[in-house]
Amino acid sequence: MEVKTVKDAFDRVAKKQKLSCSKTQETVDRLSREIEKALNAIQEPTTDTDNPLLHKSLVSDLKKTVQEIAPSNQLEAAHKELNVALSKYPKVLEKTLNSDISKAYRNVEFDLHTVHQIIASFFYGQGLFDIGDCFISETGEPESSARESFMEMYLILKALKRRDLGPALNWAASNSDKLEQANSDLEMKLHSLHFLKIAQDKKSLDAVNYARKHIPIYSDRGLQKLMCSLLWNGNLDKSPYAGFLSPTLWTKAVKELTRQYCNLLGESPESPLSVTVAAGSQALPPLLKYMNLMVNKKQEWQTMEQLPIPVELSEEFQFHSVFVCPVTKEQSREDNPPMRLCCGHVLCKQSINRMSKNGSKSFKCPYCPSDIDASQCRQLYF
Amino acid sequence: MEIDPVTNGNADAIMTESAPTITPPTTTPVPSSRLSQLTESLKLEHQLLRVPFEHYKKTIRTNHRFFEKEVSSVVSGVGDLADSDWSRDDTVARLSSLVSRLQGLKRKLEEGSNVENLQAQRCRARIDHLESADVENLTEWNNTKLKRILDLVDIDIFREAKKVIDALKNREVASALTWCADNKTRLKKSKSKFEFQLRLQEFIELVRAESYNQAILYGRKHVAPWGATHMKELQHVVATLAFKSTTECTKYKGLFELRQWDVLVHQFKQEFCKLYGMTMEPLLNIYLQAGLSALKTPYGFEEGCTKEDPLSQESFRKLALPLPYSKQHHSKLVCYISKELMDTENPPQVLPNGYVYSTKALKEMAEKNEGKVTCPRTGLVCNYTDLVKAYIS
């Protein structure tokens, strides 16, 4: 990893800076020592009255010593080395890192108001209400509706992080139907945590009662485990159920609650701003590489309808099915949909039309030896 | 997986590894493409390292220059003393003052080196921050990154800039000129003519005020030295002496326009960013643009687009409007039901009505419903055995 090169270069700078600093310090120290020495010698009560010009000779001695110390080559050398390191480091940075990431930038002015709204929602979505409020008031934007909706969630989450299940259970109970619709086991998770909490306070009986009242409706498998764990209550950590003590159960509950809450709100649990910026940091390197190679494409860059190169984002940014016809390399569209040949291979309608001369003859699948009859091809919906 | 030291940190920790309800952490091997992607992303962080370094460098230089001057003046002080005829008492007094001057210098030196060390620490912390990014904690790391793009991390540097910009907006060049003097060598190296432009503007202001004599004096002192390199512009501006600020002569009218001050502000921003190795455009916008383009698909603008896609949001659509669409060379199929990628591990299967879902999702559905699957988009019910495969290359 190149970070090491950068680190080494910086270490050199820091080392030289320290060295140069201590050399300067040394010089200053020596200067004051010499001057003080001379001063003491001059001030010494002397009986030697026949030399009234003693101080003169001492001062001229001092001048000699001082001139020897001051432009000391060592100091100069140390500083020179520091300068070398100082001018080298930015070069290392420029070489290992992309020094100008604005090369693949289209000169469009973003609507400031929209950007502000996005940033404010981001802060609220992260539970950073103070920063969000401060941001809103400084930019003079109208209050964001995102604030209210996220506030409740963060109160629930805050309680949950304190291991207070009350607000979470209340919310889950009042949205029970919707949670079930979304196939979420959040309620079960929360009840289990509550059960374990009661049990941990060494009240096995209370825990059983709680389970009776709240848990059976959901799952028997989970219930079996919970009840069984009571057998080891008190020294659960040495039991097969030690996992029940793990804090990850709590973090999982927090995650699931966030997911479900956002889901019901109609928001994405991942902040759209962080998703976009994360996608941006994946997309920028190939785009910059392209712009570095295609210096004369600067003008085109400002107007092109589609990126000039494919940018491969990782899986988590894949939100839609994209079908690219393996023959024409074009993306499918409504008027050129993907079609499945009877052998199972998939091409775009245009390709099939071309190869079958508009359905007038059968053709060979480009991927296997099958003979294809165009009328047998079926459109696919991804 | 994080292990809480309180509950699991004892000798029995081994046992907890096989806890029944907790799935062990799945350590899938990290694909090399992800690693190289990360490496490439880290290369975008030039500015993160460069800005504090330039700051650090500036401190070192300023400190050094100061000490050099002080030391040499002490040395010449001793020299003067030796060369002139002072009485013993005077000599003592002079030497004592030199000693106390050196003491003060020493204190300053310590302060200075503390500042330097602090700045060095900051540079190092940033390097460590880059080093700390790896594939495992990428989400978290990306989050920190976003926050630092949003907050002005190098705020003191921006304060410096803001002072100059505010002054320029008030039509004062003094602080901009000080800034130029502070960074003289760097600006000279990059052949900047920002100072020249500031001088020209001052000249024009004098002409505007009809203080022609002063203008000429000013021009002689500050503008003429630039003649060697920028004669043409110089002539153009000095010629304004012949005009009034209300001139209609198109060639000179522009020079008197107050808009020129905004041009100066813009130029200052450019010089400033260049000096610190920063991009002119806000980092957030750069990342947003690249991200929006890479995510922009026709599907994102459709009704009922999945809300995980940032482009399902009105505000993001608005920003993405003037940007290019992404380009794809390979098919990528996402299962409508599970949102998982359909690949060789989880191949697509086709229902009799042509709708395609992932094998995993369909299998799961069939297991729950006695071998039957229901198309979530059309309501069609069929047997799992009626499904056919589709090969997507």
C-alpha cells in the first residue's frame, strides 16, 4: 500500500524538523552561555586595576567565539536537509495520490438550496440534531421535515442503546401489522432481549411469565432456545447459550429497528448522501484516469449524455437490473427488450430481428449450436 | 465481530464461539477487486494530506526565518560592542540585554517548536487515518470521510482566506497584498500575476477618484516593475489615465466596472487553493457529481424506484439532471424479490410469464408453499418445476 511511502516521506520531514529545531536551540543556548560567561568575567570584582580595558579584550574574545558559533555550518546543514525533505514530500504526495481530483468535473452549478436540504437531512438522519439545527439556521433554510420523523426514531434508539426496551417495544407493538408485512422479526428480537434481561436479574419465573404472555405467537424455535437458557441462568456464560449474553444481539436489534423504521417512513436506511458520495469515491478514480488519458476530451466532457466509460460500482450500489445485449453491447430499452431464446440464452429483440431477417428464417444461437425460431423467443422482465 | 471484554473476555471465551443462536462471523475472502478499488479511492485524498502539510511547512519557514534574523542580530550586536568604545558599565548593560533577548528567543523557540510539533501530529494523524481504511470497516470509514468533507476540517486555513475575501469584497487590497507578500516565493514560482492585478486595481481606483498625480506615483512604484513581463496589460490599464471612469469606450469601460473586484475574489480563491494543493470546487460537489453520474440510470427516474437508490429522491434527481448517465458494458441483474445480485451462484430463473427472479428467492418461496411460487408483480401462481433457466452472459 502506498500509504507507507507517504508515511516514510513524512517521517523524514518530521525528523529533520526536530533536528533543525534542536540545532537552533543548541545555538541559542551556546550563544547565551558564552555571553553570560563573558558577562560574569567582566563583572568579577578585580584587583587588577592596571588593566582598565579588560572588558574590551573580553568582548573582542567574545566576538570571536560568537562568530564561530553563529553561522555554524551544522545549523545550515540541518536546515538544508529540512528544506530538501520539505520540498520532497509534496512531490511524493503528488506521485502517489491524485493531485487534482477536479479534472472529471462538469461545470454545473448545483442548486445551493437543494444541496443544503440534502446535507440537513443527512445530519438529521444520522441523529446529529444539534449540527442539523445549526446548519439550518446558518444557511437560512426552512426547517426540514426530516427532523420530526427522525427525532422519534433516535429517541427510541437512544433508549435501546441504554438497554431500555420500553419505547422500542411500544413502537413495535403499534406497528405490529406492518412489521409482519415486511417479514421482520423485530418484535421477536425485542421480546427475546427483554426476556433475557428479566432472566439475568435472576428472576427465572418472571421471565417464564413474560415469555408466556408475549412470545409464543411468533416462533417456537426461538422460544425453545430462550426457555432452555433458563436452565443455566446465573452462569449462562459457561452454557451453550453464552451467545445470549453477547452485545451483538443488541446491536442487531438497533440495526433492524433502524431499517424497519426507515422502511415505514419511506426512507432508505442508508443515507442517500453517503451512498452517493461512497459511489463517487469508487467512480472518480476510473473517470480521472480517463480524463488524464483523454486530455483533448475536456470539451466533450461538459456535454456528453452518457459517461464515456463504464464505471463498475460494487454490489451494494446495484439497485436496478441492467441487461446489456451480448451481441450489440447496447442496454435494453422498452422498445428493444431482452428476449429468451429457446436454448435459454438471452439477446435483445433487435439482434434477434437482425439475425432472423425479421423472423423470416431460423438462425443459430451465437452461444450454442441450437437452431432458433424467432417466433419461439419470449420477452423477459427483470 | 466485536467482542465485549466484560462478557466474553475471559478464559471461557472459546466456548462462546460455538454459541447456538449467533451465526459465526462469515469471513468471506476479500475479492481483490475490492482491495484495488479501495486503493484507488485512497488516492483521491491528496488534499487531505497536502493541506495540513502546507500549513506545517509555512510555520517551519516563518519560524526559521525569524530565528535566523534574531540570531544574526545578536551576533552583530556583540560585534558592534567589540568594535566601539564603551565603558565597562555600558558593556555590562548591553551584554545583559543581549542575554535577556536570547532568553526571550529561547522561549519563543520552544513555543514555535510546540506549534510545529502539533501541526506535524495533525499531518501524521491524517496519514494514519488513510492507513486505517480497509475493506472490513469501509462503511464506517466512508462515513467519517463524508463528515470530514462536510465539516471544514482545516478551518483555520479557511479563516485566513475569508479575511482576504471579505476585504476584497469591501474593495480593500491591503490584506490581499499582505497575503501576497507572505507567500511571495511560492507565487513567484508559479508565475502568478495576482499581485500585479491587485496593483492594477488600486491604480484604477486612483484614476476613478481622479487623483491622477497619485495614480502616476503609485504606478511608478508598484505597477512599473511588472512591465518586463506584462507590458501589454500594463499599457492597457495605464491608458485609463486618459479617460474618466464613466467612459463609454468599450475597451476601457470594462476596467472601471465594479465587477472587477469579483474577478479578483475569484482569482484569489484560485491562487489560494493552488497554494494549498486544494481543488477549487468543493470536495462535496466533486464526489456528488461522480457518484450521481455513476448511479444515474433511466430506472432511477421511474415511478416506484427502490428507495435504496439515492436517485429515487426528488432532490438527488434534481442535482443529477445536468449530469451524464452511467454506462454499462455488462449485464447486472438484481432480483426483484431479494434485491440480491443474480449471478452463477444465484442464477436467474424464468416464470412462464417471462418474469425473472433469483433461484434463491424462488426456492425459498416454493419451500414455504408446497412447491408453488407466486409472481409478486403479476400474481401468477405456478409450480417451481415449471421454471426455466436463462443464461445471461
